Amino acid sequence: DDVAIIPEKVSFGQAATLPTAAVTAYLVFQRFGALLGKRVLITGASGGVGRFAIQLAKLGGATVVASVGSDKYIDELKALGADEVVIGAQNVVERVDRVLESVGGDELFHAFEALAYGGLLQTVCASSGLPTTFPGGSLLGDRTRTIIPHRSTEHRYAKPLAELLKLVKAGKLDLGVKWTGDWSRYDEAAELLLNRKLAGKAVLEVA
């Protein structure tokens, strides 16, 4: 229930980039249903989940709004399919229908505030490590906007992986692999990732 066959023309290294970030984005959008014509906000858009989420939402026909903490990612995220890039969800001008939220802290509150009536927000993590405060009265009288927690243990990976692998084979997903090396060089990859020197994924190959 958690494995999929890697199709021809897709390498082991490419397939290895899909769990868990791409599957997480896939499952969120599956929960959201049809995205065609909807405005979708993705917070933490420069991260692993965010980069896949931008592409999947765009493939689903959504208008994609990407929220990041720095303007250095704007061109890269637009190249992935983002229609708009904002520095923080508080700068979203036009309300959105769906939110994939991965930052927490104030970003979660501002993302919720950006939701249109009837909108859905699903949290997948809280990378900031900060608590979220909803000011008094901010939720009064509003029963139409919903926050949904993501529980990966409720899902099986076979179908999402199979569907994502089809997209990889068709050349429709940018996997964001920025470093590849032998598994014995794991310390180099870890240093790059932990110190945020690599805006993408590292793949370790086992000979």
C-alpha cells in the first residue's frame, strides 16, 4: 500500500525525491478537490513541499500565490508556475480559496485572514517553530473558513507515488535536484542543506 513501481526513463534518484514533500502536497490537494479556477496560497513556498505544491496546483488549473520570506526566490518560484509571489501572507491582496500552510507562527494567522468565505486551509507543519496567536474577536461570527490539520499516517503512499511518477516521466515536474553525489559524501550534502546553502534537493547515490 505504500510502494509504487518506478517507470522506465525515471531514475532511482528522481524517484527518491518524491517522498515525502511531493506526496504531502499531492495529498493536500486531493483533500481540497478540484482546483480549476481557484486561487491557492502556498506558504513556505521556497521549501520542499512548497516547490512541489506550486507545480501541482498550477497543473490543476489554479491561480497560484506563493508566500516566501525573501525576495531572492521570486524569479525561481515564478518559473515553477507561481502567478504571484508575496513576502509574507499579510501582503496577499486578493483573497484566496485554498491554503497549503507549512510555516506556522504569524504566517498561519495571516494566511487564514487571506481566506475567502468558504475557504479551506490545511496545515502540514510549522517550520518556524513559533506559536500562532489569533487575536480576540478574529474568529467571531465566521463559520465558513476552515483549518484542517494534515495527518500523513492516515494515508497510504502507493497511489500518490504512482501518479507523481507519471508526471515525472512526462517531464511535468521540476524535482529541484541541485546536488548529486556518492552516498559517502553525505556530510557535504548535510552541510549544504543545514546551512541553507542549497535551494533544492540533494541526492545521494549508492553505487
